[in-house]
Amino acid sequence: MLDLLAAAGEHAEPTALGLNAGGWVAMAMIAVLALMLLAGTPKIIAGILDNRIGAIRKQLDEAKALRAEAEALRDEYAANAREADEEVAALRASAERQAEEIVEKAKADAAALIERHKVSAADKIATAERAAVDELRAKVATAAAVAARQLIADKHGEAADRKLADQIIGEI
């Protein structure tokens, strides 16, 4: 390949109007830039960038507002949670007091009921004892009457009865 270049020698670069290919590319770039400046491209680009900056600022403002709202909600929920915890503690304390009162009342009611049952049982026992004593007295009286009748029948004959009847008549 070196041989080929050496054999060809130096050749001249083609030009047009005194400009080579690189010069024409530079001229085309200058022309395009000049047309862009004349058409107002920097203003259009600046407007587009300003619009994007405005949209981004708007999004940031919305994000700040959402963050502030979220923090307010978080604080509100935290306050509600604290209030709920306090209310639960108050309800628990109240329930424990009520339970203690119920237990104390139940103990007092049970003691009163036991006392009433004792009194009722004592009354029933006393009534049963009186009934048993009365029944026993009745049986003893009946047995004594039967025994007396039997003794009188055994010890008194007709003669004794006449004597007793005469005595009674004599007293009258």
C-alpha cells in the first residue's frame, strides 16, 4: 500500500471557489446557524426551556403542597392515635373499677344472701322443733290418757266406782 501511495505521488486537493471540502462544510454550518438566528430559534428554544422550567417549578410546588398536606395528615393521625390510646387507657381503668365494684357488690350480696338463708334455716329449724315438741306432747298426753284409763280400769272396780259416786253425790 505504501508503494501505491509513493507511486501516485502528491496530488492536489480539489477546491471550488478557493474552498476545499472542509471549508464548504464550515460555510454550510455558518449558513445554517445564520438561518437559525434569523428564524428566532434561540427564542423558541428559550421559550421551550422556560415552559419546562415553569412546569418543573409547578410540579415542585405541588410536591411541596402534597408533602405539607401529608405531614399535616400524619400529625393528625398521630394525635388521633394518642387520643385513642388515652381513651383506651381511660376505658380500661373504668372497666377495672366497675369490675372491682361488681365483685365487691357480689360479695356483699352473697354475704347477705347467706345470712338470710341462715336466718331462714334457723326459723325452719325452730318451727320444726316446736312442731316436734308439740307432736311429742300430744303423743305423751295421749299415751298418759291411755295409761291412766288403763290404770283406772285396773284399780277401780264396781265397788270402788260406787264408793266414788256416793262420795261425789254426798258432796253435792
